[in-house]
Amino acid sequence: MKKDYDFSKWDWMYDNDFMTYNELILRLRKDLNEPEFFAYDLFVPHDEEGYKEVLADTKRMQEIIRNPRSNNVISPKTAELEYGKPFDQITQEERDTFISKKLKQSGVFNKND
């Protein structure tokens, strides 16, 4: 994501004249070729250029999450190792913190496009 990214032009998860949240998810499913894809907390773009940014960022995040050799793998097993307890005992807050930490470490939102 660009360092000078202007979040004010987006409405977090809110429908707009260009696209609804549901349309965003359906289009991402198609463009990612993943019929079961879903994500919370995505920004709904206001134009085609914005959609292309969401698509590129989503692809980048998926690459990081799925890379088994990465130090930033996000999985139940790596969360268990991080917190030293079984995954079902890790709170949602701990899971969210873990995912945020791994995404920050990966630099996915620090790249200039």
C-alpha cells in the first residue's frame, strides 16, 4: 500500500455509488478465483482504480499468509507457538493481535506501488 495512501476517500466497509461490500466480496472471489473467499474490514473502493488497489493488496496478503517458508505465516499452528497454548484457547483479541503483527512484519502495507 502506498505510504501516502488517502484513507479519507474510502468508507470502511460501507456501500457507495460505485460498489457495495457484497459486490466487492463477489468480485474478489471471481478475480482471485476463490469461490469461498471472504474478509472482514475491507475498504469499499469508490472507483475502478481503488478496486485494483484492493485486489493487489489482497493478493499480496494471501501470498504472505500462504507461504510456508515465510517467517510471517499466519496459521493456527504459528499462533499456538506464539502464545504457547492450543489454538482453541487463544482469545479473539490475541488472534487479531497476532494477525496484525504478522502483517506488519511482512511489510505488506509498507510497499510503494
